[in-house]
Amino acid sequence: MNDGWLDKTEPNINEVNFIGKRVTDFKICYISNGEIFYKAIFASERKSGFMDCIPVLVSSGQRNSLLRAGDRYAYIKGQFQSHNQYRQNRRRVMLSIFAQEVHFMTERVHELVGNRIYLKGHVCKDTVYRTTLRGLKITDVLVAVNRPTGGSDYLPCISWGKYAIYASDLSVGDYIWLEGRIQSRDYSKVTSNGLIERRTAYEVSAFKIGHLDEAGHVQE
């Protein structure tokens, strides 16, 4: 779906191709320059049958098109973005797909990969290598991708297996590329008053990862 993306000359790349169906109502998210932007959850099915349920931000016009499209699959092209949200003097990072293009399909075309993200950016936090209770090797990587319009998106990424070992040697400031999918993961958190809250984390599950040189070319 995105062959040759690594040959692009842009120093920062944040490209998402996502196919899914809307599973929640739209809610107003924010207003910018007089235009209202809405958020809804879209579900994309993995080959295993698991559904990743990801927040998607759309413009007023895109929302109207999605409402008219009804139950059809939406093919969304955009960026995976981070935003700071402040509540009760606490900062929380909100992650969502910002839709730049929305197209429609009457049925799911399985030849098309339904959930892919392509990133070029810099490691901005020490990586964390760990082994899960099931013996899986995982490395957490936080990647900063600069936006062309200014500002940056800070995207949590997880690499697995041999790529987890590779990613564990990354250092802050390393210029990297990765390809993966955006996934949702439910977890439980104990609050300050002792209550248990069910929450959902959104992150990039990296299938491939590697270094870039200063010119943005892949290092062998």
C-alpha cells in the first residue's frame, strides 16, 4: 500500500493507512479557526480477528460524509498525532488518527492492508527492554516526529522479538524509521483513591525498525 515510502526525502514522516468501521457516535473534540473537529472510535480487524479500536479525528465535512456513508468501511489516510489534555492540574497525552483523506468501500478488500503506519523520527526517551510473563521480548520506544506546520507528535511504540533486541540498543536522539500498526490495549489502573479503572492505551506495534543517516537514508 505504501511501497517505497522509505525513499521519500522528507526528514519526518508520519503516514497512516487505516480501514475500519465507526463504532461510536461523533463527539465534538475542539474548534480551530472556526471549524469544528469531531472524534469517534473506528474498529479495524486484524488477521487474528482481534479488533483494534482507535480514535479518529475528522473535520465537519468528513463527519457529514461518514454519516451519509452509514455502515460502509472507511479508508482513512492521515497521521497519528498526540495532544496534551489537562484535567485537575494533571497532564494526559491523548493519541488519535488525524484524518486527511476519507474514502469509502462497500466491503472490506482483504488485499489491502487495513492498518499500517510509517514513521521517520527521533528517539526522545530511554528505551525500556522487558520480558512479559509469557516470555515475549518487548522494547518500549518513544518516537518524536516533527510536524511540517510546527510542533511534534510523541508516539509510544513497541517492538517485538528480534526487533525488540535491536531497539533496546537505541539511544536518545537516534534517527530511526519504523513500520507497524496502531493498536489498542485495555488495562487496569489503580487510582489515587484506591479505585480500579479500566483504560485503553493506544500505541504503535512495530513490525520493522531501523536506523537512518543524517540525510534520512536507511543505514544497512
